[in-house]
Amino acid sequence: MARKLLLEHAHVEGIHTLEVYRKNGGYRAVEKALKSMSPDDVVEEVKKSGLRGRGGAGFPTGMKWSFIAKPDGVPRHLLCNADESEPGTFKDRYLMEKIPHLLIEGMILSSYALGCNSSYIYIRGEYMYVLQILEKAIAEAYADGWLGKNIKGSGFDLDLFVSPGAGAYICGEETALIESLEGKRGNPRMKPPFPAVQGLWARPTVVNNVETIAAVVPIVNEGGDAYAGIGVGKSTGTKLISASGNINKPGVYEIELGVSVEEFIYSDQYCGGIKNGKQIKACVPGGSSVPILPHYLITKTAAGESRLMTYESLADGGFATGSMLGSGGFIVYDEDQCIVRNTWNFSRFYHHESCGQCSPCREGTGWMEKVLHRLEYGHGKMEDIDLLWDIQRQIEGNTICPLGDAAAWPVAAAIRHFREEFEWHVNEPKRCMEKNYGLVKEKTFEPVNA
Amino acid sequence: MAQFPEGKQKSALLRVLHIAQAHFGYLSTEVMDYVARLLHILPIEVYEVATFYSMYDTNPVGKVKLEVCRTGPCMIEGAEKIVTYIEQKLGIKDGETTSDGLFTLKTVECLGACGYAPMLQAGEKFHEHLTEEKVDQLIETYRNKPVANYMGLENNG
């Protein structure tokens, strides 16, 4: 049975209340840290654990923490990124809704480690009902002395607040999130200066994903080494995966990193296989931004090895034949789905969500959406496919923030793996309205030299 | 506002706009100017934020906003059919409001309910695993009962 570190008690009746959460071992990690560990000890355990950012980028959390500047007399801030809006991702919402105190406990530990005395949870505006759950839990924590002045006699003070966004995907980018929290438009900032030096109100700031912060709780409880004992190589611990699409059991699953993709899709413990006994056509393993994989590259890498749910294995083969673990937004497509339509849908999303600051992204995402619309609705030309390829190349790497890359990658991967389906849309316009193209033919790949 | 340090009251803007919109129905210029005075910032600082974020309406909308998610996983599970169904049922197109001022239909991008698709948000409530019958039901419910838009605040606009 797979170990669960975050969702172990998710189904306990009343776990959203402080009382039940306490009975199930809640706030034990705060007691331990405040009594017997220095802030640096906590950072050290997180470093040892090998925990990597769960928001999508996978940057080592301990290292990120060690970058924070500590000038005298300047307050520092910890921000929790709960602006979850990557299509395919709904794990943070689940965690906050079910076990709000786990996030609060993680916030206390992380704030203690970083020396922050006022921390914020920035939550997307659409999750207004989750915001209310969090605020209620925070009020309980204040009343019981887990937040506020001199927490449990330790001398450590922490105020924790929740602040809503208002419907902008871009605010999940850390500098846009900071701008938004300052009450401005969510336009990402140029780096440097990095938030660790000048973030919120020009003060040193760390921004971490909900799941990352929650994972600090088991790390403090069990120790960094124990956490690092789970997983494979540099992919340590457990990860929440939000599974959606044409599968029998969509939902949020906590996996030990290193489970095989095959097991994740077909085992009854997880997705339970493809709906209606159909065949799998494609899979987006880490949220809409990551490259889509065709059926023959999902459970096996190009080299023929079994693909695992780890940062490394999902990326095996680079973008030529691999993808990314990303935020863990696992979307499965069956044989009846149209890749051109899906790519158009995602491009529309990125066009809608581009903040408009950088021309390649502001204009390019719109062009891609239009060209893909044309192809999908039977007015496309063969040159359009190369045109799309060209546009995405001009966006990637040419923008302030990664939204440009995130818009370019799914288009690039769709053309790379499903070119024949795009050509079919040109040759047989509107055919896909009646029947879809089905599975693409398997291609062989030259081995990539490392 | 007390959440933010002295002199950083502008940070409360997004929340204040949510409250204002829930109360007045939409953010008119008068409302935005009032918010600017409240937070001691320039009106333009409010306008630019109100027009940037997709949840704010600067034009009147219906008492109940039906926001249907149209992105990726929801599309696979039939979001387009749900939109068409609502369009026919209410006799409005995406972005329009019924003549009685009750319902506005809006398609929106991913709301983070991909595993429970298709879905829509009405006020602050999520309705998931939608079917035509469920849509019928919830439209009936909202016809008779106003929807909470923010922290239980109803639209009085």
C-alpha cells in the first residue's frame, strides 16, 4: 500500500476542524519545531528531504529558502501560491478544502524557518468558498494559540492572512502574484532582482505552492531523511496528482514518486483505466503547459524503458519524446478526442490569460489561436502547420515570464507528434466533426545522445 | 485592510472590489471612484485593476452569473454541449443577460474542477458533473433564490 503523507486523514470526518485535526496528530510538527529545532534546523531538514517545488517548476525548496536575503530590520514574507489555475490541476483546492489546517501548519513551520512574522496565502478569486474554509480554520488556530503573538510560549510571532485574486492565471507566476498582492495588475516583473531579495513591498520574499508548504509538515515530523527515502533519485517523497479526462476514476491521488505511469493509469487504486474500454490516444502528464505525449510514448520512453511518475522519467528524451511532471495535472485522452481541437482550446486559454506585457506572447498566442481555429474548422492550409511551428518558436524564451513558453510547448508538441492529424484536417476539412482521426502511427526515434 | 502593514492599504484593493461588486452587482465608475477614495489611491489605479481581472464586471450583469468552464478537460467531457443547452434554454448567447436581468451566461477558463467536469460556477458555488437535468434544476433554484457572490453577500444591484 502506498504511503500517504498529506492525504492520510483526508477522509476522516470533521478533519477540517482544529479539534479533529489535533486528534489525528495535527500541529505535532509545530510543537516539535518550536521546542527543539532552530529555524536553520528546519531549513536543513527540508534540504535533506530533497523536496522540490510542487507548483510545476520542480525547483529544490531548501535551496530556494536559502536564497532569501536577511538584511537587518527589514521584515521578510512567505507567500503561499494558491492561485491554482493550470488546466488539469485541482489538487491544491482539494487539499485546502479537506485539510485546511495542514496548510496552516505548513505555513507556521515554513515562516518559522524563514524568519517571517506575517505571511499570506494568495488564493484564486474563484475559490472564494475555499477562502472561507481557510479563514475559519485560521480563526480556530488563532483562538488556540497556534497563530498570533508568542506561539505556545516559544517567542515566535506569526500573523497569517488570506488574500483573494480575481481570475487571472498569470498571478500564479510568482512575481505577478506579488504585484497582485500589492493591489496591482498581475504583470510579471523582470528578474533580477529576484523575490528572495526584493519581493512583496520590496522586501525579501519566498513564494511556495500549497502542496510544497504542506509537505514541510511530514518532513519535520518524520525527518528529511525519511522523506527522501520515498521516491526515486531526485524525485523524493509523495506528490498529489489531479487526474482528469477519459478515465474511469478522475480525482486527486497522492502517489509515491516512482510509481509507473502504466500503474497510475490502469490500476484500480488510481485512474482505473480508460473509460468505456477505449484505447488511450494521448496524455498530458503535468498540466496544460507541458508537452502532450502520443499513445506509444506514455507508458514507455523512446528507449523502451518503463516510464515512471518522476520529474526525470517523464522528462526522459527531452521535448523530442518526453514531457514534464509539472504541476501534476494528469489529463488523459481516448481515441475519440481531436488533438487539433484540444490544442486550439489550450491556445485560446493562453491567449485569454496572456497579461499583454510582452509582444511575442500577447500577439503570438492570438495568432496561434486563430490559425488553430482555422485548421479545426476546415479552412486550414498546409502552410498553416509550419506557420504555427514558426510562431511558437518565436514566443518560446522571448518573454519576461514562462507563460510564453507554456503557450508554445503544447502547440510544438502537438505538431511534433500529431502532424499527420493536422495534415488530415487540411486534406479532409470538417471530417473531424463526424469522426476523429484516431491514433497516430508510431514513429521511431534516433536515440538522443546525452 | 488591517491585514496589511501601514501605508500598504492598496493591497486590499482586490478584496474590496470583490465586496463592492457583490454588493452593487457590478463596478460602475462611481463605485470604483469611491473605492479609490476609501483606499487613498488614484481612480486610475482602481480602473486598471478592475479591467485586468476577469472576475470583475465593469458593465451591468444579471443577478446570477452562470460561468461555464470551457477549458481542456471540461471540453472533453462536454462543456460545449452544456453551453449550447443553456443558450437555448435561456435564449441568450455567451456573454449576454436575460431580459429579466436574472441570468448572465459567461464561458470562462479553467476553474480547477477538471476531475469533476463539466462544471459551472454560480456566484461562489461550484456545480460539478453537470447534465442537462442538473442545469434545469439549478436554473429553477436560482430563479427563486438569489445567489451569494462573495462571503454570503447577495447581489443587490
